[in-house]
Amino acid sequence: MEVVYDIRLLKVSGMLFVTDVDISRYGLLRRMGMVWLAKIFYQRTNEQDKQLIPWSYVQALGSHLGSLQGELKLNILKETLSEIHAVDLADIVEELDSEQRVNLLEGLEPSQASDTLEEIDPAVQRHIVIALKKERVAQLIGEMTPGQAADILSVLPSDEKRTILKLLEPKLVYKIGDIIEKQEANILNCSTSKFLKCSAEMTADDTLRFFRKNARGMDVVMYFYIVDESEKLRGVLDIKEALMADPASKLKDLMVENVISLKCHSTMKEAASAFLRYGFRALPVVDDNEILQGVVPYRDVMNLKHRMLE
């Protein structure tokens, strides 16, 4: 996005047409009535006195971005935003002013806005959360895992945090509160139920079809967790292994049976130690009978911006 200070008009057959917009400092000084100063400055620096963008590359902001409508932006369609990675989109958001940040996040789909919010610098993140409507914040936090939600809420003023928590599901509120209040939090409260479970009798081909059908919306997609009829964890398979395997191979012949897992009573500190020791991108959580209860993503323990583990 660019600030436009002036426009160039062309008169044709008695009608005026806009041909270019000027985004230069020269245009700013001219707009402020300081043409004389602009001329002196550019004569001394040998810079071009105009930075023109053709009108064909400029369009009005659509109504989907709310209060920004009527201003100008470079000709990049909203649909293009969906193709930008959350990390890169976070960088863009951080360069905008407060009002533009809010309007951009309001205009994104909830899942993309949530992912972007997670990646934004904590100082900027805090201001955005406070500025957004609380219903929208609750919607975005509802898209997050408990660890990421706690990471954001942990640095908000108490009144802001209470208002947002009232809008969330009670189960999620309990998990967030447990994580924020104590580092020795039960790791199960950091786990997600959005992961891929398979039967040991499935083939690699069956598994990849299952992945294509169910992976969207999952928090953990890099591993398949193999369970029996009683939900007991029997093994784990990296998606890379499934892709390279013979399509007819069964998961019971491909899976790793000696699974590194956490117990329901494990703490966040213990989980952090396990991630550092083994380098996995997610760890399953099982009860004393090895029944799979959830999966903890690496980022929800190791990448918390506000360092609740320190």
C-alpha cells in the first residue's frame, strides 16, 4: 500500500482523465504548499521530482475492507491474500498503521486471520487484539490451539482477557487458564484433538486418500497415529514415509512401534525437554493404558512468543 499525494490529469476532448498518481516526497511538499522547498530539495539531491504509478495499477478499495473504502491501493485482488503465507502476511500487517491492520484482519477468512495473528510480533499483536472487536478476537482464538491462545491472552490487560474468555467455549477457557496460571500445567490441556488417526490394516494408498480427504482443518498433519479398536496407540508414521512407500504396503509394516509419547500428567516443561531431545514436530499424549488422548504440536510448547516457560 502507498500513500498518494497527487494525481496527474490529462485533458482529452474537453474531458479530464486521471493517468498517474504521485507517491513522491516532492508530491507531499507540493500538496503542503511548499513547491519552492520541493524544487530546492530535488535540485540539490538530483532525485527525480516525481514517483508516478500508472492509474491502470490503482483501484479503489472494496467494501469488504470496511472503513478503508474510498481510499486507494495497488491493484492486488483480495483473493491474492489467500495465497500469501501467514508469516509473510504478518510482516505486511506490521508495516500498516493501526486502523489498516484491524481492517485487513477483519477482511480475512477466520482461519487465515488466526494464523496471521499468531505470527505477528507480540508488541503489535497486543495492540491489534485490543483494537479488534472482542467477538472477532474470540472467533480467531477459537481457531487456535490452547497453547497459542494462551500465548496471546497471557499479555493482555485483565479486563480485556476476561471479556474475551467469556466469549469462548468453557472447555477451551479451562485449558487456557491452566496454561497461563502455572508452568506445571497438565500437558493434556495443551494438546489438540485435530490430528490424523489410522488403522494398522490400512494400506499406504488408503492412508494418502484419507489424508487428502481429512487433512484440511487439522492442527497436526505431518504424522499418522495408528490406533487399535480401543484407541490404544500402536505406532506412528511420518507422512514422508507414507508417500515413499509401496501403495499396497500396510501401515502395520511401515509404522514405528516404539513411539515417544507424553503422559496425561506430563508438564509443559517435560514436553519441552522431550521436543529438545528428540526433535519431533509433534508428540502424542497417552494415558496410563496407552490410550491416545491428544497430540501436542511443537509450536505450542517451544514457539510461544511470550515465553511462559521461562
